[in-house]
Amino acid sequence: MLAIVKILITLAVIVLLLNRKVKMGYAMLAGAAILFVSANPDLQKLSTAVVNTATGYSTWEIIIALFFVMCLEYQLRTSGIIEGFMTSARSVLKSDRVLLFVMPSFLGFLPSLGGAIFSAPLVESASKSYRLTAEEKTTINYWFRHVWEYTNPIFSGMLLASQLSGIALGALIANMAWLTALSLVMGWFVLIAPISRKAEAVSAPVSAVNGGNYQYIILASSPILANILLVVGFHLPASLSMGIVVAVMAMVIKQKMPQLQAMAIHALDGKLLWGIAGIIFFQHVLNESGLVGQVAALLSAHAIPATVVIGVIAFTGGLLTGTSQGFVAIAFPFIASLAPGDMTLAMIAFALGIAGQMLSPAHLCLLVTLDYFKADFLKSLRPVLFMNVVIIAVAYAIAM
């Protein structure tokens, strides 16, 4: 029981620091310090954790992968590809109802803190043909932007989950693809399909602009699809596949040396990279502390299912931090120690963690979307709560 108290205190401190806007790297370092002090401090174990963090394959794999992810985001944004994609999609789809979920869904492929603010104006534009409330527009923008959280190989949460759980990224994506599919289907039937039945059109459908222009659609979607193919189909490490994609894109858009330098500077996001290093260090300190083994023995003695424990930890982590990195950092070290490589626990952790994240008042995407549409917090989250309850129920049904 004492081991559980120590871990709960550690998690409480991490969550408190994150909610106070302390950078994740420092918050995780503080958590590691508490673990070290509370679990019979041993300098040899601390030294082992430091060495494993600094020299471990997982540390550099995820750091390099995230560097190239930021490079790709820079390429698509500064080359005008994203803007061109928006115009082309409107001319090709010729349906504002479809655009309502296509725009936030596509932009959701790209990792960007508070990135929902980029798709909000597009949802606003596409919604002009319907009498939608501010809350409905908020929910549409917010929900569809995050349907890829379970499967996108360039999200830091996915990369970190793969490294911490010991499950290959491609296998993790393949086994959780149904979560993304379910999210898309529910989003359509709950948020989009009812529009034509409950709202009367107030303007003519959008007219075609630059009809037949597929250039930007191909340029925007190809690097993302290519990376997924390389990771899932050819089982390449995320760092290598992202490096290949960025190198090819640099040639396609003809980046010059000054542009490449600016891209590299942009991609060296110290806050993000330090946060990832802090999370991995926390995992090593947790493993060296021996506390997880004590918790596992206690759970076994009281017959508490690991799926329940991991699910509660993941949901709480997501709810209180509002980020996928947050719940992964808090929950997945326990999977790594209790049952490394356990796909069922990883799936439960993601289903519950994303649910907590999507309902969190600390989620930046929610905050910027609410502010943009001037929507009510609770009314906007009611459909989100319903859809996440369905996802959690299905996840536990599959796990049983």
C-alpha cells in the first residue's frame, strides 16, 4: 500500500505542475526526483537511469522522429500547400457538409499545439449554409481534429506510447485503427448527418473554385500517406521514414539552403524535445525504483484487473493534463513495467486517456475553439462525452 501512496503523490505533483503551466520536462524531472527520494535512494540506480536515458535507442528514436515531424509541418505550412489544399478541396468536394469534417480531419493529421485554431475558420466558412449553433461548430471542429490520435505515426503521443510500451509502432497503429474508424463513424452520425434534418439551408451551396485542381491535394496528402505506408507497411522506424519523407519533400518544393536552415531552427523545439527526454528519464527512474513491482504484487493479491487500474490512471492523466503526451507519460510506464508489449492494456490506456484529454478544460484545442466560436463549455462537450462513453464501452467489451 505504501508503494501506491508514493506513486499517487508523484503523479499528483506532476499533474499539479503541468496544470500550473510548468514545462513537461521539468514536471517529469520533479516526479523522477520524488520517486528517487521516496524509494530508498540509491546513486547507482540513479546513474543507471541517467545513462539509459542518454544512450538508449528509444530516446534518440523519438527525438529524431519528432524533429522531422516539425520539419514536415514547416514545409507544408510555408510552401502554401495547406492553403492550396483548402481551395482545391472546396472545388472538388462541392459540399460544405463534407467540408465541415474534411477540413479539421485533414489538418488534424499535423501535430500542432492548439492547432484547432487553424481549422476553425474553415469550419465557420463551411457552416454558413446551415443554421448551426456556436456549440455545434465547436464540437465539429474539436472532434474531427482528434480522430487520428489513435493511429497517426507522427504524433508524439503515439511515438512515446510505442517506445514506453515496447510495442512496435506499426503494430500499435494496426491494432487501434478501429478506434479511429469508430470515431469517424460516430462523428458523422452524431454531428454531421443530422444537419440536413435539423437545419434549413440559408445560402446556396459553395461554387467550384479552380475545379479539377488536384495538385495541392496530392502534395498535401502524399507525405502523410507515404509515412504511414513506410511505418505500417514496411516497418521502418518512425525516425527513418520521416527523414525520407522530409528529404523528398525538400526536393519536390525545391527548398534552398536558407529555407532548410530556417526549417531546422523551427524543428529544434527545445520545449518539446526536453519534455520527451524528461518523460523517458521518468520511466527509467520508475523502473529502477522497484515501486511498480510492489504495486503489481498488491494488485495481484487483491485481484484488481490491470485494465481497470491502467484505464483509471490514463483517464485521470488525460483529464488533468489535456494532452496525449501527458496521459502517455503517466500511464504507459506502468504498462512497460507491469506487462511490456501488452496490446490490450495499450488499447485501454489510449481509449481512456484520449477520453480524458478530450473532456479536459486544460486541452488547448478546446480552449481556442471555444474562444473562436464564443461557445458554451458544457454544451459543446455533451456530444464529446457521449461519443467517448461509447468508445470506452466498446474498448472494454473487446478487452474482456
